[in-house]
Amino acid sequence: MLSAIAKQRIEDTTDSLIGSGYRQIVTDSLKQMLTTAVTSGMSYNDMLDQIQTALLGAEDKPGMISKYAKTYVTDTLGQFAGQGNKLIATALDSQWFQYVGSNLTTTREFCEHLTKKRYVHISEIPTILKGEIDGHKCKINEATGLWLGAKDGTNEDNFIVNRGGWNCGHELIPVNEAVVPRAVKDKLEYPRKADTSSKVVETLSPPAFTEVIEKLEIQGIDFFEVKDLEKPLSEDEIIARVGGGDLTQGSCSSLALTYLGNVCGFDVQDFRDGISRKFFANKNNIQDIVKRIGGKLESDTSDFHSAVQLLKQVVPGKEYYFSCGRHAAVVRKLESGVFEYLELQSPTENGFKRLTTSVLGNRFDARKSHTLLGTKYETTSTLIDIDLLKKDASFRKLLGYINTQADQQKKGDWGTIK
């Protein structure tokens, strides 16, 4: 027996197809041919030949029966899938979609540009319905106000069903925001459901770093106010402005926090060196920061064992501060299950790179076992979810003790990873 959802999809599909007017298209064409034949004085036999050719076709040209039968089948299947996608999107309150499907030589301009765009936020649909896709303006049917090939009456409510229009084989599929590339989201200032701004609202939670900041002040570390970025930056833009060849004694830890600060919407830079770098490189200070913000700590005689336990808690689509062995970096997990770490200390090759057991040993200097005078001892690895930092009222001020003026930054072509 058909489920209620399947029945609803069939009813909605057939209603939509009837409303599309396939029958009207054929009858209107025949009416036009008959009118033309009568007014022009065409013979009866010539009129029959013309109508027969129009309906059945010639050797290399399909007639209306063949042509619209194919269109009817394609649209029936496409709209049936579209009705299913609409039910899913409504049930999940989906905000993001993918426009997918193969392009053919007959693919219309609208679909070519939308498949190239691929990811669509719900807030973009009104603009897309005007034929405007990422700055490109598609040709418009003046009679409908829609792109060429669109079904008359296509609107925000039925776009997921009608898609590109007549004979369209593409689909608009609802997807989770986590699978949308950060670069795509950064280019679009869309209304977030949970967080209405990419910048941190400092009253979301009590300050966790008050005592840490007191230590920084006691040690005489200079404070430089951290302001908001003028606009949200893409992942590549943040890496370019934050990273560089490291000319300090090793700023990996403070650089990781600096990158996360920029993701939160803060205009902060690093490579200060001196007592600021030493403070944020100190394992005891970092562990204190992690505890106060509610991050994760894992102690083991093997760095690899502690790393594995922490990385199990990493969720795809999110970024984390991660320290293990003698290195700290931002890490993330892809939907495929692959882990990546962010290199920020190279003069030429910064960016996210694959995090493997070999990388833990070589880049993080992780050890299989820590021993002293024949006795094993534990070391601690740490993990901080960026969401914890976003919600904290004192994270901005903490970054002020890392923030460095442009002419004071110790980075350049002669710098090296450390």
C-alpha cells in the first residue's frame, strides 16, 4: 500500500502537471494552424498534411505527440522527486540546498549557472527567481518575468518542484549546513537561525578568562584592543592575513587562537613573540584556559593515545583548538571522515592539510611513550570547540594580549615552521 507521503507526492505532482497545461499547448497550436490555413486559403489536402506533420513529425523532426510525451515523462519524474524534496525541506526547516544534475547540450542558461553555483541558501531564492545567479543575469521572458524555459507561475513556494522549468532533469535537494563549504557561507551574509551574526555577542555567557587575564596583567604583557572585522572574511582570507613564515621562537599556540578569533569576527593578529608568546605556549597556561572554557583534556603516557581520544569528539563542519606533543593547531573533520590541521607558520604553504599518524609524529612531535629514568609519565593533550570561544564574553579581551601591530609582527619569507 502507498504511504500517506507517497500519495501526497502523487497528488501534488499530477495537480501541478495539469496546471502546467500540456493539453492546452497542443490544442492552441492546432487552433493556430487551422486559423492560418483558413485565412490564407490553403487547400484541404495541404492543411491535412501540415497538421499530420505537426502531430506525428517528419523524418528528422519529432511531432508534438512525440515531443510532449517525452517532456511529460521527464517532468512527471522530475516533479515527483521535487515534491519529495519539498516535503523533506519543510519537515526539516531546511535553509540550504544543492542544485544537482547533469548538464546536456540542450541545458538552458539558467540551469547551467545554477549547477555551477551548486549551493543555494533559502534567502537567495527570490533573487534567483529573477534570473540573477551570483552576478550573472539570465535572459528573461518578458511575458512571465522569469528566465527562458521557466514554467509560468514558478515562485518561492514551488521552485523546489518546478526547478529550471520545462523538461528539466535537475533537482534542488535540501542539505545540512555542515556540508556547505565555509567559503560559500562566508560569501553570503545569510540570516543564521541560532546565531544572527558572525561576530560574538559578549553577553552570551559569563567571562571564563577573568583570572587568566589577571595573570597576563601581572606579568606586564601589553594589551592591544581587539576590534571587529569590517566584514566577514573567507577561510583563505583569514589564513593569508594571519599566517606567515614564523620568525619567533614558535607561535603555533597563539596563532591557532588568533585564527579562531578571526573566524569569530575579531580583527586580531599575532607573531608578537616575547613574553606574550611564552605565556600562550606554556602548557600549564593552556591547560588552565582549556579547563576554564569547558574544553577537553586527555592525559596518557602516549601522545597518540590521547590524540585519538580527543579527535573522536571532533564533529564534522566545526573547528577546534588542538594541542598535542609539542605543537598546537586548529583541526577539523571532513564529512568523509578525514582529519585536517591548519598550518600557519610557513612562508609559502599555509592552509589546511591532512592530519595523519605520521603528521602527529613529525609535525606535532607526538611520542609513543614518555619515560624518565625508566619510569613512564603522562602528558596532556587539549581540545577546545570554537563555539565555546564564540559564546564567552572574555575571549575578545584575552586576544588583546596576543594582538600585534602590523609593524611589530615577526614573520616573513625567512621564517620557518616550528
